[in-house]
Amino acid sequence: MSETAAQLNFFQETQGRKGILAWILSTDHKRIGLMYMYTIMVFFIVGVLLGLGIKMELIAPGLTVMGPQAYNSFFTVHGVIMIFVIVIPGLPAIFGNFFLPIMIGAKDVAFPKLNLFSWYLFIIGIITVLISLFTFGGPPDTGWTFYAPYSFKTTTNMFPAVLGAFILGFSSILTGLNFITTIHRMRAPGMRWMKMPLFAWSIYGTGWIQLFATPIVGITLLMIIAERFLKIGFFDPALGGDPILYQHLFWIYSHPAVYIMILPAMGVISEIIPTFARKGIFGYNAVVISTMAIAIVGYFVWAHHMFTSGMSTTAQFVFSLLTFFVAIPSAIKVFNWVATLYKGSIRLEVPLIWALGFLFLFMIGGFTGLFLGAVATDVHVHNTTFVVAHFHYIIFGGMGSAFFAALHYWLPKMYGRMYNKYWATVGWATFFIGFNVLYFPMFILGYQGMPRRYYDYLDQFHGLNIVSTLGAFIMVAGIFVIILNLIRGARHGEQATMNPWEGRSLEWTVPSPPPLENFDEIPDLTKSSAHPA
Amino acid sequence: MSEHKTHITSYTTHFMVLLALLILTWATVSITNINLGPYSVTAALLIACLKATLVLLYFMHLKFDSKILKISFSAVMVVFALVILLTFFDYLFR
Ligand SMILES: [Cu+2]
């Protein structure tokens, strides 16, 4: 589909700026979204290679490729990069930026300059984290949770890493604020709340969590500074503090952060499944309500990470109960997706394959979460590789699959070109097999008692660790096939039409790639009655 | 857009709020003389919340702002209160 000759797309419309300046000075939400994407993809590769390093060390007991100190730094930096640089900002910053304004019929976000500033904060945060790796005491070795009191005693560079996480958090708060305001103030006429695409709803719920939860990281950082430099005892028992208070504060932010990761992923799936089942989503209202319910209840379950840390029994009971509550809205969503597929005229395209993979992996992750939410079983598997397998199924199998689903769904819109579908499917299959071969053995190993975060292990765990490392290589091969195929598609793929998937939301009504301000005229939806999703 | 009309609060109101804040500060200090056990934190937090509410409503003009801002702000306070409450399920029962 060729656009009318007069209209330039947002790549061609540089507003008189040249080269890289056309990017780093642009307040266009689409360019900012792509800048996030390029940054995130580079660090994703770094994070993947660090993860591969961890699995290489674990291929045999004893010292294989690195010693204990290097191993501790590897898993810490892998965690910090993956959590704070990739999965927390990932979907909102890339696809929220690019598609939220288009989906609700707006020309840009509410505060375009603030949006660009958020990206600058993001880069400053990343640089701060990188400084911690290469200066003074060497890379941090505390694990991405920076647990007290060890994190206050270690001689490695833990302070810049926490400061980096804090700056990244600020970027996240501003992005959330921007999206909330955009949704409140900039919806096109007739785009009523209950007509909004579900991805926009999920970004809205996420925005509130970003706004409510992230400041806690800031407070915690100030307390760390007060403790280290003013010797006020918050966390260090030697100063009269309580290490468990640190764990409370850390998880008050970091558990809702899990929902910052997974809610937009659920939003992506709620867009893709109806499009390829070629019918409306089953139970739109239920999906919206469960999105907001997850955003709210997800705030009050944080201490399920602390069942074995010496917290009171009453708190264990309360938080276990609340954790089980949050499973209900997630299950409602899964039910609605499956019910949407039921009797749909399904077209099995690459984005739907990723979405189905998401369903499968997310459910394994969710069900094993119940083992961890119940106090009795958690005591047995806490701090074993079972936990590692569980959250990789949720975060990587869930959010990661949704991320690739979104890329394959929206790439034709973003670049106006289509990728090679055969290689995309091969990439997915390789990834999916590799993923399960890598992480499923870790459930068994953890159940048998193999602890996480040690570079060494007992001989009895050797067999399954070989299988797991083998899976890691298969999965990484799949990731490279996927990414290379997408890059090739974006650069040289055949021209994509305006609406290759017959989607019904507004982004499919504008040219691919969209023009600078998305719409010639703000769309008027007062007359259409159907849900756009 | 109607938010641009400014509201002018009288000196008397400002003075009364200031007086209330001073009295509450005195109450915070004097309540430490009574031993309330674990509830001394609760008492201090309650008084602090009351003071913060006064400052927000009058000095920061939340009382005269639009409804959506009031709702958003109250939501933050409710979440914050619930978080403290849940944390005390740990500290009070340890
Ligand atoms: Cu959690």
C-alpha cells in the first residue's frame, strides 16, 4: 500500500534536523518509542549473554568457567539489567509510547517534552548502572534485590547500582504520569472509557502502579544514604535497625513492579487474540475490571517474598491469603482469552503463535506461583532454582513472549514492511523448545533442593543441569534467528499494507509507517458502536 | 477549562490552620510522655496524617481543586495507609 505522494511518514519527516539529532531532539512519541526499543534491544542481548555465562558455569559442578565472585557479579548484573532496564520499561516505553496515542486517536502524548526527558533519564540511569560495573570495587555481587545487611557491608560497587535503579524508577514514574494524563485528556471524541482498546486500558492500570509504587524505591534509597553516611539505624542491626524492614520496603516496590511488567503484556495478548480469532474479545468488561483489580490488589501482596525471613506468623497468613486473591483476576483473563478463541475463525499467524506460547508458559508460571504463595510449600522450595524457574516462566515466558508477540504484530505498522514469516516461525519454535528445556529442569532441581545463587552444586544435580544448559544454547539460537529476521524485515522486507492483520483498532486506520502527527484529522467515533478491540 | 479561576483564602482561615498545626505539634510531643507501647507509632502517624491533610487542603489548595485531583490524591493516601497497616501485621505480631 503506497501512501498518497504528498504525505511523508514519521521517518521521512525530520523537522529540519539532521542525522542523530532528528532522533534525540524529537518529541514525536513514535521516535521516542523506537529510541527506547533500540536501547532496550542492545541491553537485552547483553543480559542474554550474561545469562548464558551463568548457565555455562553451571554445566558441571565445581569451577567451570568462572569463580564464585565472578559468578555472583554475573547473576547480579544479569538481574539488574533484565529487570530495571528491560522488562519494567519494555512494553510501556516502547509500544505504549508508539501506539497508545494512535489507539485513542491522539496526535501525541499529553506532555511530549516530558516524554523525551523520561528517555534521557532512562539513559542516565543506565549509565549510572554501567559506572557501577567498571569502577572502584568492581561490579555489585548482592543479587538484584540488594538485601541488607550484606548490601551495606560488601566492598563492591553497590551504591551506583541502587542510584541507577532509582533514576530508572524516576523515568518510569514520569512515563506513567504522562500516559495517565494522555488517557484522561486526549481521547478522540466518542472514544469512551469502555470503548478503549484493552492495550490502552492495561497501560492505564500500569501507569497508576508506576505512580504509586516507584516512589518507595526513592524513599528506600534515601534511607540507605542516611544509614551509610549519617549512621542512622534503619536496616543494620548493629545500629539498632531491622534488616527485614529493608525487605519490606524493597518488595513494596518490587512486587507491584511485577505487574508493571505483566499488565501491558496481558494488554498485548488481549489485542492479538481477538484480531486473529476474528471476533471481539469475550467479556470486555471483565477484562477491564480484572486489569484494574490486578493493579490494586497486586499492591498488597509484597511480603510473599519474605515467608522465610523471620516475619511474624500473622503476616505470613495475611500475605499468603492476599496472594491467592490476586490469582483470581489473572485466571479471569486467561479464561476470557481462551473463550475468545472458542469458535473463532482462527488465522494462525506469527503473532498469534507467540500469544498461544504466552498462554502456555504464563500458565505454568502462574500455577507454580501457587506453590510459592502457600507458606508450607514455600518453606521447602524458597531460594532454590524452583523460584528461578517460576519467575522466568512468568517474566520471560510471559512478558518476553508478549514482547515478541507485540513486535511481530506491530512491526509492519512501525516500519511499513513485513518480516519473513517462515523464519519467524522457525525462530519461535526454536525459542519455545529451548525455553522449556532450559527452565523446566530447574523446577525439578529446585524441588530436589538445589539452591539458587551458587556457582557450585552437588554431583547428584549434574544430569539435569547439563540438559538445562543445552536448552539455554537452543533458546539463544532461537532469539538470534528471531531478532535477525525482524531486523532484516524492518530494513528490506516487502511493503506491508495498512492493515495486514485486519485489526479493528485505530492504529490500523493510519498509513504504515504513520505520518508525523498520526491523523490528518482527529477521528470521530461518536457514531460507531462496536468495541475497537 | 475552568481550573484557572483562583481562590483566595482569608487570613483568618490561614491563621486558624496554623494554630491547629501548632497545637497538633504540641500534642505529638506531649503524647510521648504517655507509654502507649506499640501504639505510640500509631498515635504519632495519626497526628502526622492529620497535619498533612490540613496543609494539603488549605495551604496547597487541594480543597478548591478539581474532583479528579482530590480522588487521585485520596487514592494515594488510602494505599499508603493500607501499606503501613499491612506492614504492622508483621511488627505487631512478631
Ligand atoms: Cu511478588
